[in-house]
Amino acid sequence: MIQLIGIGGEPASGKTTLLYRLLDRLAGVPAFFKAGLLRWMEFQKNQVAILGQYPPVKDAYQLPAEAKFAGTDALSMAVQPVAMETLKAWEADPQREGWTVIFEGDRLFNGKFFEWAVRSVGCGQFVILTAPPELLSGRHVTRDDHQAAAFLKGRRTKLLSMETKYKLPTWPNLIRADIEKNLARLEAMIWRFRKARLDVYSGGRRK
């Protein structure tokens, strides 16, 4: 069984920054893989796979232009079927037992993928990062992204619909303290799942 964690949120809500902070914390040098349109990196020691592409950065809180639209945003719009196929194979693979797979971004954070994950993955958790409109507006100016108002409104509507329909939890992600708190939440989710699966397999047999 694998654990799938999906992180959504409006553009500039800090999804990529949070994942870069997690990358800072994971142990060892990652291995990079691809399958069709899908790209990901793996941290064997932590048993964590991160979907998407993340160019190296020096500071997660000062992302260069090439890193501001990383993660699954760097993948093809048609990546979702490949991601489903790959995750389904991992779910059935004993070598993936206890692994956590994490993604952030619009390519996979949608109702169709969520409903598929509920049916197909043993443990799935989706969360939405939030920040007030004035803070989001300031971040858009800072990163000079020029996203259209209609697009941003559509993203807000879609996320609100998912939050309501699926009763998804929301994590405030306003300031560094919030990001570090959410980082601790992610690390705890990884550790608890891995420990739970080890307990299931304790004694060399599946309970």
C-alpha cells in the first residue's frame, strides 16, 4: 500500500515553496525517473516520491523564475492518465509498501483524479493551502506572473467546489511560520504512514 498526498491551492498560495522546503528535509540525493509524460524523483531512505519537476534552488523562500511554476505544472496537460497508471502499479507493488507519493499543482489536483485515488489507492489525503486575497495579489506582483483575473477566479471556484464536495481540509499558508507548520504536518504524515505499514508487516508477515 502507498500513501498519496495531494496539495492544492490557488496560484501563489505557496504550494511550490512548501514542496521545496520538504525537499530540503528529505535525506540523501534523489533519483530521477520518467514514464511517458510523467516525471518524478525518489528519496529511497525516506520512501518518498515527489511527482513533477523541481529545478535546484538555493533558497525555498527565494525561488528563481524557473522554479516558480515547478512541480506538476512543469508536466504535460495530458499527464493524468499516465499518473493513474503509474500509481496503480505502485499500489500493487510489494517493493513500494509504505511509500508516500506527494504532488502539488493543477495537473492532478481535480475532482476526477481525487475520485480515482479514493477508489484505487489504499491511503489518499488531499489538502488545500489557503491565503487571503490581498496576500495572493501581492505574491502575484512579486513573482510577476501576470495571470488573468478570469483564470484566477476559475481556480478559486474550482477549489471551493472541491473543498465543499469532498470536505477537504484547508491549511493556512500565509507566512513562513505557517509554511514550516505545514512542513511539519507533511513530515508527520509520512512518518506515521510508514510506521503503520511497518507495524502491519511486523513479524515478517502481513497482519
